[in-house]
Amino acid sequence: MSMTRRTQHRTGYGIGPTTLFASRADQRFSFCLYVPTSYHETGTRHYPLAVVVHGTNRPALQYRDAFADFAEAQECIVLAPLFPGGIDQPGEIHNYKFITYRDIRFDLVLLAMIDEVAEVYRIDKRRFLLHGFSGGGQFAHRFFYLHPERLLGISIGAPGVVTLLDERRDWWLGVRDVEQKFGRPLDYEAMRQVPVQMVIGAEDTDNWDIILAPDSPLWQDYWMPGANDAGQTRVERLEALRASFERAGIAVRFDVVPGVAHEGFKILEPVKEFFAAVLEGYRGAGSR
């Protein structure tokens, strides 16, 4: 394969790191890919897909690049969406984390992106890996509640604000009204079938940006009474999330990375190890 052929797919998407593409479903949102160099457009083998969701600072390209070695070693296509800040409201930065915002369903935006990629690349779009850190970790665990049947495995990294599997509280604190809000009930049995990792730095204890208050300019659109009940730090809140999963019979691999604070790129090795183990089982089960 020539260098031109390796770096430029005939559709314009590319092999290796791609550019950012606006989603056809909603051009306010975009995504980029890493396609391993083993991929041949004339081949027949389907590749697994890993989705990596950025945090509040939105370093989508950097996360895509950080998973390039994983994509090559595991022959897996990586998709990194970009959910810009300021959608419909200048300065708003949290919208995608809570799945729904005004008339936007960010879970459906992501699924539409995957459908678009599947039109070009041979991916098994039925089920995919999902990792998110910080704000991406918020998105990831809430997506898991709504679409467990779409996930091969999920890695939830250091979410600052968590939705516990608590049937006594409404969304977003709990899940009592999920069916009313999203049109589908929680499928606990499907959730129990998905390998789950939670991962955080041992020193991730700063909380200046995660304590919610009704008059906080950061969180005024999301304040609810009881918003800080899950804990005062991300470590405490992730432990509370794990406990709520385990009460529901959902097993959790819990990784705490020594010497690391709220630094998403420094917790990726256990994420890649977890994903590699999930893919080993996926391939052993006779995937395409």
C-alpha cells in the first residue's frame, strides 16, 4: 500500500489519525478517528470500536492520539467525539455530561456518529467500548444506564458529579424517573452483563469545581437539593457510585492510580489494560 493510499481513504476519512468531521445528524457536533494501519478498505474483517469521550476542557484530538498505540496493538478503531461548549447558551460547558440538554440528546448524537462511521469502515457497531474522563466519565456512566446493550465494556474515569443507581431519587441524582424522562426503563440484567471499570487518581481530591450550589455560576442549571450527598471529592463520589452498582449486582473493577491527581492522560494505562482484556473475551467469543 502506497503512502497516499495509507493516509487517504478513498472516501476522504483516512487511515491513522483523521481530521475532525461534522456529524451529518447535527453539524454542531463533530468527531475524529484513529484507524489502525492494518485496515484495508477491500478487506472483509470487522474491527471493534472504542469511543473516548473528553472532559470539560474538550481535548478530543489529544485523547484520540493517546489511544493510537492501543488502536494499532488491538486493531481497533477509535472514535473521539467533540461536544463543544456554548451550545445554545454562551459559556455553557456541562450540557453533554447530563445526556439531555434542551432539545439535544447527546447519547443519540453519539450513536448517530457511530452509524456514520459504519457507513465507511467495517466496524461492529452493535457493541463498542466506552471510556470517559471527568466530564466524559459523567457522560459515560449515564450513557451506560440508557444503552447497556450497546456496550462491550465501559470505563468510568473520575466523574465529578455522579448519578447513583438510586430508585428513591429523580434524575440526575438518581434513576427513579428514567423511563419517564428518556422513554426506556433501566435494564439491570443487561447492565450486569457489561464489564465495568472505574478509575481515578489517588490524589484526585480538589473539589473547587464539583461542589454544587444554587447560586453557583458553574452549576446553576443543574442544582438540585442533595446535589453533594455522594461525597465531597471525586474519590468519594466514585466510591459511592461503585457501591450503588454493587448493590444492584453489577461487578466493578476499581482502579486507583497512585500519585495522580485529576489528570486524565495519566490514568490511561489501566484503561487500556481493561479494554484489552475485554477485547480478548470479545474475540474469543467468535466476533466477526
